[in-house]
Amino acid sequence: MDEAILKIRQLRKHYGENLIFHDIDLDVAEGETIVIIGPSGTGKSTLLRCINLLTHADGGEIWLDGQRINAPGVDEDLVRQQIGMVFQNFLLFNHLTALENVKLGLTKVKKMKDAQATQKALSELQRVGLADRAHHYPGQLSGGQQQRVGIARALAMDPRIMLFDEPTSALDPELIGEVLGVMRQLAEEGMTMLCVTHEMGFAREVADKIVFMEKGSIVEQGSPEDLMYRPEHPRTREFLWKITELYGQQQEGAPADGFEAEPAWKPNEDEV
Amino acid sequence: MFRKFAVIISLVLAAAMLASCAQPTVPTAAPPVSAPAAVELPEKLSQAGKIVVGTSADYPPFEFLDAQGNKTGFDIELMTKLAERMGLKLEWADMPFDSLVAAVQQGKLDASISAFNYSEERDEQVDFSVPYYSSTDAFVVGKGFSGAITKPEDAAHYKIGVQSGTVQDGWLTSNLVETGLLPAENLSRYERAEQAFMDLATGRIVVVMADEVAVKAFMEQNPDLQIVFSAELSTGPMAIVVPEGDTVLKTAFDTLIKQLQSEGFVDELAEKYFK
Amino acid sequence: MNAANFLQYIASGTAYTLGVTLIALPLGLLIGLVLALVYVYGGKAGSRSMQAYSIVLRGIPPIVLLFILYFVVSGAINLSPFTAGALALGIVSSAYQMEIIRGAILSVDAGQMMAARAVGLSRLEAIRSVVLPQAFRHAIAPWSNEVAIVIKDSSLVYALGVPEVLRRAQLIGASNQNYLLAYGAAATIYFILVWLANKSLVGLEKRLAIPGSH
């Protein structure tokens, strides 16, 4: 395996007395898609926010492309440009059209000329199938469309890695498929991705590796095959059983050939 | 969005600057005077060649606006004359009465004339010139008057006559009528003072209130009349306010006021505005 | 003075009334904006000191600040009554406008800032491009109250002798003893100014409304 794009060592985070996670070691190699699963309140979302420095870890190291990014003196704005982030609640800029949402980082951060930024933004919207919605405001778009704009906004910055924080949890069931479709397409294009999601069908089909987190630490990680069908740890087994119970049938052994068969479920509350 | 706000703000600022170009004080230039100053003036004034005087032009007949909207009145004409004698250009600053003393105290104004009566509290903050005008008011009755007026409020027991629009009219209106002591129908206003005395003679009214100087002049022809009470009611001694400790300016005003009084100018003004 | 001249004399004070308002409002907005940013983003020290600023300034009657500025401060810097009045009202207004803008900023979902930072925008750029454009829209409605208050408070500069609408009404009323007509005219002018300001702000709010949002 090549040198990992993202390397995490002994990462630790607490809020006051509350330990959110600890001893996290994780490598993400170029072109890899890694899915993190686990119960709510386990620190998965906080982990993503620590990675792109929206919140700061209390110990451990994060390396991006061989550079230590959670260290004093690092230009955090520069780091965030290289890490795309997709939020559970989309968090589109409400006062801007889809096009302007995607353009903002290009003109304000990358200092691109307006015409060039428009062109780039349109092609990113095209990539998520929303070129015809370029001039719609977030309030005029469905949840699925908003999330695809959110993905386009992150992609426009040409990030080294994309972080997805439960990107489909806030969506109505019929809208989940279009977002997962875009994510699968990105994975196929070779984008490096780290996704927190409960979409087991997506994980099974697209992920190179699944990481199971519980109570602030990584319990087990491995290929989808190994983790889902031959989990070593009893807690992993218990979790997989639970989400099957709660959210519908996992077709044991059946080829995961589509997101459409994904069980409908309601999201748990996001942690932190 | 942000830019739109910036544009709006700059437009607004530009408009405001235009508006601020207009001077808040309305200078009323005195005619140029060639006569040299007969008195010593504070250096600051003689250097500037002008004196800024505050007044509250809402107090007729002392200071008010005429039909053209220009300041006029007893104080206005007197100060115009005083500035002329000083050889200074006169610049008026209108200001509410309550702000005038503070404005003189803080050096915003060189002096103020606004029917100021001397008071001890004011004297602690500013200095006063000698009084330029004071009048005594007299209550006059005819022969056969059997009542008594030992204090001004006693007049409210009788039908009173007064010349319309005078300071005595003002005093009666605010001190007797508006306080409810004197029924409004018991106050008769006359266009001329003689008309009041004529009605007094016929008994249609019992008391006339008028300036004592004017009354005495009238009594020479009408020995039946008698003054039953007199006091400084409608106008106490009035003086010009100057900054505390500015003895040079105070002396200049004192000298010139006495000059104008002895020349009869002040009486002329009183005749014009109070009678 | 005939009625036409009479009304014209009072109406010509509108220039001063507007002048004071058009200095005080943008000044208050500018200071209020900066202070609101310190309040919201300036940490504990920032919010504490801004709270104090707000309490002190909102506790002082505007007329007192006006006198302080004209009679005390302008011993050092010579201010005209007009300037002192406009500055004083602008400073008073800044405390109220700070509160308005602060409320508007807080009404913008915190996620907006997070998303902007995630794209790589600096904090300042995120405030400028993402938070404030939304906050300003929320601020227009409460702001129109403040506009009305400043227009009406602009009459306070009469105390320094600025010949604005109210002072002119006093002078005219005294000169011809028709106070009812004089003050009636002044009231009508203030009413029209406030009405026009509110109408145009409602228009602005409509024009800037974000399509599809409620």
C-alpha cells in the first residue's frame, strides 16, 4: 500500500470530563473508500470534525499527505481547502443559489476569476446531475438535491480527501438513493473518501474497508466481507444484528447490487 | 449584498455631508460700523472682529421672529446697537433658553441676551452685566376704591384691565388666569392703555395693571387715579450674560449700556416694544 | 407671517432633521456592526465589554450624551451643534444597533459558519460572505424601528440650537402664538419621514428576500 493520504495516530478528544474518543489509529490510502459505522454517540462525527480541524483533538497526530496538520503554526484554512466535507444537514449557504454555493470557495478562497469559477462550478453541478438547478436557492431544492449541491461544493475545491458525515441521515427514504448514487460514482472515479454512514448496502458494495467504532474507540476494522460476515468481535456482531433488526432486512449473502434495496430507516440523533 | 450596503452607506454619508454644510447658526450681520470701539474689548473678540451672542428667539416682545422670519425684539435691537458701538460684527446663535447659560459657560457663546433675570445660581456659573432694563408694575384704581391689594394675587378679586400683548398682559395671563385665580372673563384687554383707564373711570373695570412709568405719566392728567400696589412682577432687572470672570467684556457692556440708557435709546426701545 | 411662509419655514428644518438622521444612522450602523462582531466573536472579554457598553449607553438619556458631547468633550475638539448632535445620536444608536445586529447574527444557524470554514474560508471571510448577508436580512425588520427612533430623536438637537423642524416650530409658535398649527406641522413632517423610511425598508426587505425560504 502506498503512503496513506490520511494517517491518524493515537487521536484523542474529550469535552470536559467526557471522553469522546481515544486511541484512534486510522490510515486512508489514495483512492480508498472507508466507511465508519457504529452506534450513535460514539464519536464518529467528532472524529471527522477533528480531521478537518473544525474542532481540535486533545492528543495524537493527524497527517495529511505527509504533513502534520494538527500542530501549532499550521495554516488551518489551507488544510481545510484540501479536505472536502459533506454534512448531515447539508448546510448550504441559504442566501446563495446552487451555483453561488459551489462558486464561493473558488472565488473567495482560490481567488479564481468569476468566469472561470462559474465554469468550474457548473461542471461540478453537472457531475452531481444538477446543472439545471444552478440558479435555484437551497429553499427551492429537495433534500437530496441540496445534499448533491453540498457534495459539488466540496468537490469544487479539488480536495485530496472527502469526508461524509452521515450524508443521508436527514433525507426522506426516497431521496437517499440519488445521494448514494453520486457517492458511488465518486468512489468509482477514484476519489479518496471517509464516510460515516449507516447505509450498510453502500458500505458493503463501495467500501474498501469498514471501521466499526463504539464508545470512542475502534473495535474492529476490515474488508466489508470480513467485517460484515465474519466479525471477530462480539460487539461488532451485536451492532450488525441490531441495525438489521432496527432498520430492516440485510439480505444475507445477496449481492449488494443497488442502493434502491437499502432499508428505509430513520436516523439516530447525531452525536455531539 | 455587502457591496449593496456599502453603496447605500456611502450615498447616505454623502447626503449627510451636504446637509452638514449648512450652518446651524443663522448669522445676522450688523451693518458695517466705521466708528472705532469706545471701550476695551477682550482680545479674542477684537481679533475675530465679531461677537457670537446667543438668544432664544421664542420670547416676544424681547426676542422673536418677525413676519419675514428674522429675529427682532427689544433684546435683539439693543444687542445690535451694543455690537455696533463695540465695532464688532454681530453673529446670532439661536438656542433654547435652558441651554444658553451652559453654552456661555463652556465658551460656545461670547455672551447671551435673552431677557435674563439675575439669579444667584446663575451668578455662580456666569457673570451679569449691569441691568439694561427693569420695570415696576403698578396696580391702579380709581376714586372710591374700598378694597385692598396688599399682594399681587389680591388683584384677582377684581375686574382687571390691561393693554393687550404687553408683559403685564403676559404676567396676568400666566399668574392669575391660568392658575384659576382670576376668571378669564374678568380680564379685559385693550388695544391702547388709555382705553383701560377710560373704562376704569366708568367703573367697568376696577383695577388696571400697567408699567409704573407709564402710569405716573398718565396720573399727571388724572389725579383721581391711585397706585395701590407696585412691584417688579412682569420684568425683573434684566442683564446680559457673559462668561464667568470675563471682566473686560462685562465692563464693556456695562459702559455701553449706561451710555445707551443716558442717551434715551433704551427708553425708545421700551416704548417701541412694551407700551 | 402668512400660513404658506409659516409652513415653509418649519418644513425647511427638514434638511437638518434629515442631515442629523443620515449621519447618526450610518454611524450607529458602522459602530454597531463592529461592536456586534466583537460581542459575538470576541470571546468572553469581548462580550463582557460590549454588554457593559450596551447597558451604559442605553441607560443614558440621549439628551444627556448630547450635552456631554457638545458642552464637555467639545472643549477639546470644537464641534458645531449639528456635528455634536449627530455624533451623540449616532453613538447612542450604535448601542441599539449593536443589539439588533448581534441578534441577527445569532439567528443565523451556527452550521453556516461551520460549512464556510469547511470550504476553507477564513473566519473573517466566512462572517463577511456567509453570516452577515443572512444576518442583515434578519436585521431589516428590527432595524426599521431604530430608524424611526433616530428620526424622532433627531429633534433633540434643538436643545443645541440646530434649527431643525421642532426648534422652528417653537420659534414660529412663539412669534404668532399659534402653537397648535406649528407643532401640528412638525408632527406631520416627522410622521411622513418615519412613514417613508418604514415603507422603503419594507420594500428593501421584500427585494432582498431569499427565494424559497420562509
